[in-house]
Amino acid sequence: MTSVVLRSNESQEQLLKRFRKKVVKSGVLSTVRRKRWFISKSELRRIEKKKSIRRIKRRQVGKVIEAA
């Protein structure tokens, strides 16, 4: 559970901004979005494999551009 305490001479806007940063840094929202729907283990493996292939291709394209 993410929480922030109001500091002295701190506006509510600053407090809210600090809270949002903490939430993003903790990864709570990404976890909630990921667990919103059930995904089987085989589907998860397939998705991870696709991600890794995309990542490898991007790296190869970057190397080709640097060599040129």
C-alpha cells in the first residue's frame, strides 16, 4: 500500500504529484492491468517469446544503422 504524508508548507498538488510518482515507481498499476484478465501459462510463454524476438530484431536493426 503506497502512502504519503503531507509535509509542512506542501500544497495538495505537490502531495498528489509525489503520490503518483510513488505509485508508478512501485509498479502497482502495471500489476493490476496485467492481472485484469486471466492468461494461461502457455499464453504467457508465447507472449514473452514474441517480446524477446521483437527485442532481438530491434537490436539487430540498431547495429546495422551504426555500421552504416
